[in-house]
Amino acid sequence: MFVAANRGLSRKEGAYLTAAARGARLLALVGPQLKRGRQMTDTAIWNFRQLAHHELDGFGGIGEGMSIQIAKDGRRILWLAHESAPKNFTAVDVSDPRAPKLVARADLPQSHMRSNSLETVGDILAVAYQTTKPGLQPAGFELFDISVPENPRSITFFDCSGPHSRGVHQLWFADGEYIHMSSGAPDFIPSHPRDDQFYRIIDVKNPSKPVEVGRWWLPGTREGDSEPPPERHPEGADTGFRPHNTNVYPERPDRAYLGYIDGGLVILDIADMAHPKMVARWDYHPPYHGFTHTVVPFFDRNLYIVSDECVRMEGGDWPKLVWIVDGRHEANPVPISTCPLPPLEAFQRRGGRYGAHNLYENVPKPNAWKSDRIVLGTFFNGGLRAYDTSNPYQPQEVGYFVPAPPERSPTGSIQINDVFVDERAIVYTVDRHVGGLYTLEMDF
């Protein structure tokens, strides 16, 4: 199916165009519309097949928490974290990906917070709570019993609030035993207010009594550290030295792979969880804008896939990229390429953000798809894009999905925010503001 950006191209022609050529053709097609101030109103799709779209009954602003539960009755439930108040999380039955059905939804306890991140293991749901500013409550994470998806029941709340804490921004919960998270704490005083979150490990083997077992922060970011604070990024590009994603995989359970925002890629040795140690750091900004977001290891190929997050409107922090990093020498990660993108001019004036954000993370669960070759990434108004890294020195774009702007979009554009793929190779992707959930099949 070819629409919008690929009008007039056959599938074969599209498959063999280089990313640069596709970008140039896209710019030629949409440039006149953009100059006249008009938005593209069609869906642009190549090598994906759209199965369904659910606007989530008017609450379609979804954050970066997506997780599949196989319920006791065999239903496949997709749990979604909302980007902002008033909603906390939503559960959707996606047993038939062509006909998603809303099954549960919860409101946030307060309007001054968000639940941007969640994960499930079995019948337990973990939800991150972050407040709009330090010192507010509730800030931390909550565990729910979701054995009956229609009736989530709170098990416990782990409090991370404090005078300098906004709580938990992101959490990783994959083995049912530990939560790895980016969080503040009541006893942590940052050396700079933007460095208010750090890496924490929480033992949840007894879900009713979570216990912290370890923590780590970039040296110099806590008041009282013997190391000097890190040099700040230039004004306007200073987004903080704190972790975003905190991924841990069974292939290397002794390692944590952190996107440390303005601190770059960080790899920690967590064999002794009480005393994590840094084994590698790759910091490429400046000259690039900060905000390293996600690190996904391709273990069998000694590669790291690293994404930035675009945080400015209309390309204000361009380029925000997906990097391919050589990890053969763990202590010395070396970038070897980036995933190609259409030129800035193709999307800059379409509204909202344009640049990299979330990656599909090869979530280590039985109901999740795995690949050490295909990279799936979200690019806000650039949609969902797929890359083949068979040649890691020259990744090739192999598909994209850019939905039409949703009605009521505050930016006038789509803002694709996150992506998940289940073991059936069904792709789920979401809009940040109002568009809700899209289900897709891959055709590459």
C-alpha cells in the first residue's frame, strides 16, 4: 500500500530507493504544501500494513509504557501508560489486532503527575509516577494485581517523594524480581536541579514489600560528591545528567544499559547490585544536543542501538538520531553509523517534534518479538520507521508508517511516541497527544 509520500511509486521501486532518494522525493511531493502552510492529510505507509486504529475513546495521549499480558482466560491485553493527566493507564484487548477492545482504564490520583512508564510481568503491573515539580506527592511507583484485567487492584506503593524528588520517570521490570528505574529519592540532593533522578534497583520479589538494593549516579551530580559536577551543556541545550531508560537483559544480567540524557550512553556492572560500577561511557554531546534516551544491545553482533530524544519543536535540536555503536570492546564503545532519515525540510514545518525518540527494546519476555537485525524507532511527526542493520556500517530504511494528523491534535500533526512488537510480529504504536493506538503488520 502506497499513499501520500509514495504516490506514483510501485512497491518494487520504493523498496530499492535509497533513504536519501525517498527523502528527496518526499520533500518534492510535500514541499509545495508546506510552503503554503498546509498539513499533509494522508497516511504515508511503506512495507507496513495497518490493521486497526483505536482512539481510546477520547483519551488517546499515550506515553512510553507498553506491555503485553496474557490473561488467565487467554486474552492478550496491551497495557498503555498515558502521557499526562487525567488518565493513569489503559488496558486494551488485542487478541484480534484488527479489532482492539478497551477493557480497563484508571485515573491518576492527582492532576500534577503523570504515569509515563509501565511494565507487566505475569499478573503484576508496575506503574511509574512522576510529579510536575519536586516535593509533590505521590511520587514513586505502584504495583497492581491485574489477574482480572477489568479490575486492577493496588498491591503497594513505593514512595520516592522528597524535597528534591519528582519520583520515577521510567522503569524496567522484566524478570519479576527487580525493578530498574530512573528516580529521585528523599535522601538525594542533586548538585543541579536538572540532575534530580538517578539509577535505582528495587527488589520486588515480595511485591507487597519492595526494598531498594542498589543505586548509582553519575559522579558529581549529588551534593557532597568528591568529584566536581559535570560541565553543563550550553543554555537552552541543558536537559540534565540523569538516566532515562535503564535496561537489563538476561544475556548479561550483570550489566545495566542506561541512556543517561546529557551524559550519553552508560554501561554499569551490576553483578554486585549493592555497588554498581561504571564500565563504559560514550558521550557525544556537545557538539550534538543532549538527551540520550535508549540503549538496546544486539548481543550476538556486539552492537548497541542508541537513540536520542528530540525535545524541541520544528527541528530546534536537529539532528536527533538513532546511532549504531560498535561494542566489541566494552570499555570503548565506538559509533560507526546512524540510521538514515528524510531531510529536515520534509517534516520541520508539519507541527510538533521531528526526530528520534523510542526504540523497540527487544523486551526479554516470552510474548515479545526479538530481532538482532531490524531496528524499529519512533520519530514523532516522522512516524514509525524501520531499519535493516545487516550491514551495520550502512543501515537501510525498510519501512515507515506516518499516520494522518489526528483530529484535535494540538500540534496539527501526528506525534508517534512509542512502539511494541509481540511474538506474533504484530506492531503496536501510539500517538503522544490524542491519536491513540495503531496496530500494524510488517511487510519486510
